[in-house]
Amino acid sequence: MNNLVNLTHKEEKSKTKALGLNFKLLHKFLDFHVG
């Protein structure tokens, strides 16, 4: 059970990381086109 929770936690972390990266890229993209 603990293993499963650990795995889910890791997955959530990587998802959040990917989301943050996408957000940064989007920000750069918008800055480039709007700014």
C-alpha cells in the first residue's frame, strides 16, 4: 500500500513539474508574440 502511495506521489510530482514547464514555455511564447 505504501509503495502505491509513493508511486502516485511521484506521478503527481512529475505532472506538476511538466505543468510548470509548460507554463514557462507558454509565458515565453506570449512574451515573444505580445511583448
